[in-house]
Amino acid sequence: MGYEETWRRSVDDPEAFWGEQAALIEWHVPPTRILDASNPPFRQWFVGGETNLCHNAIDRHLATRGEQLAIVAVSTETGVTREITYRELHREVNAFAATMTELGVGRGDRVVVYLPNIAEAVFAMLACARIGAIHSVVFGGFAAHNLALRIDDAEPRLLICADAGMRGGKVIPYKPLVDAALRESRSPPPHVLVVDRGLDPGMPLVDGRDVDYATQRERHLGTTVPVAWLESNEPSYLLYTSGTTGRPKGVQRDVGGYAVALALSMTAIFDLRPGQAILCTSDVGWAVGHSYNVYGPLIGGCTAILYEGLPTHPDPGIWWRLCDTYGVRTMFSSPTAIRILKKQDPAWLTRHALSTLRWIFLAGEPLDQPTYDWLAQGTGKTVIDNYWQTETGWPALSLMPGLDLKPVKPGSPGFPTFGYRMRVIDDATGQDKAPGEKGVLVIEPPLPPGCLTTLWRDDERYVRSYFGHFREVLYSSLDWAVRDADGYTFILGRTDDVINVAGHRLGTREIEESVATLGAVAEVAVVGVADELKGQVPAVFATLKQGVTDDPGDVARAMERRVVELLGGVARPGCVYVVSSLPKTRSGKLLRRSLQALMQGADPGDLSTLDDPNALEDVKRAIRRGP
Ligand code: ATP
Ligand code: MG
């Protein structure tokens, strides 16, 4: 069956469709009901079914692929590569689970995981899944205050951390951050399990509270901990959104629906069969990392390459080399990461054979045409844009080479994946927009398996944030989109990233893309600022490429001319600032709302996920100096 037919069935008869897909995973007790949508906008998938993510990720493969590589953890920071088979993974996860059980962690307890992108992060997550504990992975490197906020929200029984992470050869001690966070926290856990990588010889330890992982591992290696069979809708984990548009939301995921959706995505979207390898360059701390560094590949019986380090170290060919070494078929990365490689010598793209690599998936932000062209032409591979949110847990819009690959249209993540009935509607009237017209991208209920079930301990915010806009019926993605006549969807930016100039609504992305066509521009962010006459006008913030020596004033004028030339006088920027860096979240997304606040002299809001505070200072100085 082709895409259209399969997709149509998935939305017209979701119970039949997902009932069949349930067979992709192993159940201890099969579900008695596929879908319960009696309490909208909440819904439950695979009701009454009992299963376990760790069982499906490891145990079920032992008989057939115990000696196959499950995880290859590569660190170009420490120079160490660890190749771990499914059987070894089973041993490690059991030792981890035994340690956690001994520390008093049980089913339904929360565990905060604050680790770098190393194998122990995978062990910790799977060990939680095994015993039915709920993990909340906090991206390693978030500051103490952010960690404290997440600890207070989860009220964990245990925190797992490392002595340190590393970035660009620099050791970043984690433990002092953890200690500070626990001092600040209202509900510090009784124990901290410390993975000592030997990077920080001066690491402080608290007697009676801190427990050394290596010692416990020795004691427990060889123990088998039985898996906890969870009802399909029990929580598996919590994960916060990036905080691009405001206070991060604590996305709660289920067990059965998530496992089934991931299993299907591995074959149909990512075109991976058991035994094949995927390189996902994300960090386990993000949604992509949860789904495609850990759970998806392992549930699919694949080999997952985990990477700690910069994309340019020891040289910009490192990811391509890994593809060749491990016979990677599918690679998954982000436009931000590719833009970093794009600043380097393009020869790095052709130095490796890449004979097994078929598909390069990119997600997380708009994929601009210059970046797409550079990667697709440089590698000769098919580059596939896919759109999702922490909330959806797996791609919602994507081409599906594992099913039938439609032609790529650069700039579009393509078509809805299974179970996603999406519409582009008018934000005021709720009416469907015609092809070519911009509207809000919404999902008709029920949300398919794998999507969030609620926000942690905040059903009310869940309903208000996502369903509050359209009569509590439709899920709003909070993104603008447009569909072309062939049904391809294009994402135009976030609903709060729209500028209203004298009644004309302009997406910030359109303006950014026109500025980006100037060769001197490296990155650009556009926000709307209040204007007495027109209501709002665009303010442009841009960084220039390395080595550009043009006068910043000249480049600024060229940007203004280019916008008018491509989008018309209505989009003429009110001001253009050339700055040395732009504020971004830790996951590489532009924090436009902070730029907008600074322009209007307002409080920049929640900045807990800001990557580099200096970027904001630089912007402040630029604003004070004037355009
Ligand atoms: P918050 O919800 O806290 O403001 P966030 O939306 O940045 O943060 P994520 O869940 O990490 O948190 O990001 C999802 C968003 O990223 C999408 O809603 C969309 O705006 C953007 N995005 C993801 N993939 C794509 C893509 N392929 N093309 C365009 N935009 C994308
Ligand atoms: Mg979001």
C-alpha cells in the first residue's frame, strides 16, 4: 500500500489501523481497547494493555540479536568509543536498575537524569523504564537554577549525574551545579547517584547522600531485575519543551502508544530494518534524542550511534567518517548543526565513501534552501525535512522513504504521518484556508499514539495551551503553515512570530529568508516592534559570516533593500542591527521573544533555556547604539 491509502486508513479508521500496529511491539497483556476518546481533549491508546519500554528495547532482542551492537557511544571529547551489544546493554541496565531499586526507587517515582551524551544516560533511562520509574532528563549543562526548577516540578526520588561534561576540550564540572541546585530546591531527593568519569579530580561529595555508580555497578553486575509491566497509559517520562515561546512545558509521555508509534516510524519513516544503523546527532536531553538516540532504534533492533562532541572536532568530517565506520543507513540531525558544517571547507563532504548512507533527516527548525542545497548537493544523498514538536514525540510531517518516497520539495517537511489529520485554518474564524493561504497548523483529535498525554500535574495548562484556541476541539501546533496545491505543507514560523504592518500579516520567517539570501549574512532573526503609524514594523538582527570585512552599515542597508526587493515595501524593516551573535535556546532555536522584549524595553521573560547570556548583552549594546 502506498502513502495515500495507508495514511487515509490511519485517520479514517484509527482503531483498526493502530490495532494492527500494536503487533509491532511485545505485550505482556494485550490491550482490551485500542482507543478511549470519551474524555476529550484527553485520549488513551491501547487501554488495558501491559507492556514495558525496556523489555521491547532490550529483552525481546536477546534471543535473536544478543551479540549485535545496540549502542556505539562515541566521544571525540575523551577520545573513547564504546561498542555495546544488546547482551551487554542488558547487563548494564540491570545493574543500573538494581542500584536504583536499592536506593528506594520504585514504580511511579521520578528520577532526574542530568548526564552528558554518554552511554550511562541510555542505561539510566532504560533502567527507569525497566522498573516503571519516570525519568526526567535535563539537558546536561543547564545552569543550577534551571535544574532546581525541574527538580521542584518532578519531586524526584533520585538524581543521577556525572562529575563533568566536556565541550570543545574543556571540562565542565556538573557536580557543583547539582549541589547548588539541590541547595536551592524545595524537594531535593535523598540520594544522588554519581557517574564519575574521572574528569574532575576535585569533585565534591556529600557523605550519606552521594553514591558512587561504579561501586554499585560492580556489586550488581549479573543481577537481573524483573521488568515492571505497566498499563499502556501510565507515564513513562517527562520532558520539557525548549522554552522558545515561554515557560517550558512538562510534556508527559505514555508507554504503549509511544512504543508502537516509534516502532512504526523506524520502518516507515526512517527506512530502518533490524540490524541496520542510525546516527542521530542529537543529545539524549532533547525529544529527538529520547526517540531516536534511545527508544526508537532499540525497539527497532537497530544500532544507535551516540555522539558526544563538536561536529567539527577532530575535523568536520567526523560524522561522515562514523557513517562509513558503522555502515550507517539513516542519519538524523538539525539545520543548526548542518549550518555549522557549512561554514567549513565543503571538501569534507566528499572525502568519505558514504556507501551505506541513504537518508539524511533534519528537524527542529525551518530548513532554509541554501543549507538544503549545500547538504544535498555536497553528499548526493536525499535530505528529508521533518517537522515535529517535543509534544508529538515523533515526526508529524515527513516524507516516508520506508513506505513510498514522494519527491522532495525543499523547504517543506511534506505530508502528515500516520494518524495525523492536520488542517491549516484561519486563526480568527477557524475556517480552512485554501491552498497557498497562510493559517495555523492544527491537528484534529484524537492525537495519535506517541503524542503527549498531558502536561505533568497540570491538565489545566495542557487544555489551555493546546486546545484553548479552537473551542477545545483542535490541537493547535502554535505554528503558521501553508499548503501548496500538491498537498505539501510549509512551516512559516510560530504563531507569536507574526508581524502586523498596517494590517498586513508578515511571517518573520519570510523576512528572515529574504535577508539570508545576501552572501554576507550568516544568521538572521526578525521580530516585530511597535510603530505609531503602522502598528508594527520588522526589526532585523543579523550576524555576518566569518571573514566578511564589509562595513556593517553598508550590509545593513543592503539587507533593507533586499527585503523590499523580495517582499515589497510593506515589509521594509524599521531598523537593522548587525550583532556578533544571536540569542538561542540550548537546542539551537532563535529566541525571538527575548529580542522583541529588549526592543520594547520589556522584561525578556523566561530565559532559563538561553544558551549564551552574552548574546543578549551584545544585542542590548547594539540597541543602545542605535541601528
Ligand atoms: P516551547 O514550546 O517551549 O516554546 P519549542 O517549541 O521550541 O519550545 P520544541 O518542541 O523543541 O520546543 O520545538 C518544536 C518547534 O520547532 C515546532 O513547533 C516548530 O516551531 C519548530 N520546528 C520543528 N521542526 C521544524 C521543521 N522541520 N520546520 C520548521 N519548524 C520546525
Ligand atoms: Mg513549542
